[in-house]
Amino acid sequence: MGLARWCPKCKTSYSVKKWPRIRKCKRCGALLGDVWRVEVKRYGRRVVRLFWGSITEARDFEVRVKQALRLGKPLPGEEMKIPTLGEFFEKQYAPLLKENLTPASYKAELSFWRNHILPELGRKRLDEISPFDVEKLKKALKEKKTPQGKALSPSSISKALVYLQKALNTAKKLGLLPPGWENPVGKTSKPKFSNRKTRTLSPEEWARLQPILKEMGDEVYGATLFALFLGLRRSEILSLRWEDVDWRRGVIRIPREKDLTESRFLPLPEPLVTFLKSLPPGEPGERIFKIHPDTLTHKFAEAVKRARLNEGITDKRNMLTFHSLRHTYVTYLAMEGTPLPQLSKLSRHKTPQMVQRYEHTLAEQLRDRVEKVARRFEVPAEEEEAKSKPKAEVIPLRR
């Protein structure tokens, strides 16, 4: 029918071509105002819409409907309502983070978003964020100071870009961005940095540290033992329960993390068995260590300070922290010649790339085996010398 006048009272339409001057409904007698019925048939689709406005505006609306059908775009008035980054974060992304992260990780990421990312890009619509906006965010973060007056580290700036990239990818999966949209963060470069820990705890340093930790009680000392002898993360240690200990098999179950499909079992070395038996037995569902995570970190740092293990060290990567115990455990496993697949299983690293940082230690331990292979093909010096000498020739004598 195309464009027609519409009677809201009896819902009768009058084609503009057939009734160009009609002002009163012939069916109910009501006066016809500026209400139009637009009907378009194109490419197997039939679209009917009502429009309020002048006849010129109604004709323009009809043209835009035809163009949208021809180009396969959303119809006028049905364009995708794209939220701002701040609206998307508060209403949809933050609840997803809370559901999929541990409370500590969720609190840290939430604080990072609200302090660093949202103040810069929170008012931008998701589809309006461009690579130029990402570069502006990087510049703003470089100039920003922490409450202590320090500049943000390159790792913190890189973390902000990773958080933003993941959030925008999630918005695309949820259908909040138009087809063909590309993540602007992927078109920019992230700051390069190296925060790889190089410090390990030597047996001599452990001899100095151990008595101080014992003075601080079973909670701190026991958690340190589990980090050093099993390479457990702080969160893994503090989530252990008595029901996770299998005394008969001599193993302990490491509770399943959210990104893993099943729990892991690790053998209990003798020092840990002795320590656990020295503790008062608890209920199956009771946690073995009830200390707060931050308290454990601070107590360990205090013990390290008393033992003077970080004295004169300014590079944070070379300082001994609680996580250095896990690094020590994996390093000594590699020094014992543990193959990479077994090393990955014992350390519970999420990606093979994280284990490969210990590959240099394995290479040093395998040097003797490589030398043995080379010696098998080595030619003895005497034989080589004999081969290099010219052969003597027999010259017949004339009579």
C-alpha cells in the first residue's frame, strides 16, 4: 500500500495516492491527524510501521525503511541501542566478574576499573571507542599517580588494556555491538615489561628463616611449608580442608579452581605429613589454615625482614616474597631433571609457556647427557693423528 493516512480510532488506513486530500475518516467520522501507516514490501519482507509527523517526514521515513531493507541494516527506530562502557560495566560485566572470579580477584579488578579505566572511557559508547581513545587511555595512565605518589608501572598499564579488551569482547559475544565491529585494543600495542621473578630461597636462607617462622605460630609456619614443599599458591593453601588429606594414600587434594575442570592430587612429602599430624585434628569440612591472606603475606614479609634476606636489594623482582617459595619449588624440581610435562603437572601452571621459563634450568641439568652423546661420535686423538700423517711409500732399488 505504501504511505497511507491512519485512523487511530477505528484503525482504518487511506492510501495517499487514492485519497490525497482526505481529512475525516469515512468509517467512524473521526478527524485524521498526522498519523501515517507505512507499508513496504521488499526482498520477500513486508514491513508495516506507524509514523507520527508531517507528510514530508513520513515520506522520508518510507525511503529510509526501503534503504534499510535493501542494505540489510536495522530499520529506522530499531537501531541497536548500544550502552556506554560505564553502563555495560555496572549492569552486565561487573556481575559476570563477581560470578567467575574469587572474592579477592573480583575486588581487585573492580577497584582497577573504577580507579583507572572508567574515569577515562566510562562515558563513551562501546562502538565509539577507537584505537585513538585507547592510546589516550595509555597516555593518561602513564601520567597518573598512585595514592603513594608513584607512577603506574608498565605492567599495570598493560593490565588495564587486557581488562578493557576482555570486556569489549564479552560485549560482542552478548550481541551489544554491531556486526563487523573490531576490538580497538587489538589495534594498539601494549607496554613491554618483564616482571619475571628470579629470586629463589636457598637452603642456607631457609635455615635462617625457619626458626623465625616457627615463632610466629603454626598458621604462618605451616602455610610456608606447603608453599615451599608443594609449590601451592596462597589461595590454594588457605582453601585446604581436612577432608582433602588422604592419609592412606599419602596425597592431598588441591581444590578445583574456577578455570580448571577437576581437582588435582599431589603427594605429601614427609615434612608435611609430620606437620599435619602435629596439629589438633579438625572436622572434615574445616579449613586447615584459618589465617587471613593479607595477614599471612605481612607475617612472612616480617620474618624475611628479621632474617635480613632482602637487605640491600632494590629490584622488586629479586626480593624474596611469599610467592618466591612457589618459584623455588618449581626451580628445584627442574634442577632435579623433571621433564617439562611432569613439571607442568606438579606446578599446576595453566599454560605451557609459563613452564618454559624453567627450561634453562633443565638444559643445564641435561648437559651431561648431551656430552655423552657427543662423546659417542668423538674420534680418539691418536686415531685422528694417525689418519692425518702421510703414508710411507716403498721405492724399489735399482741394481
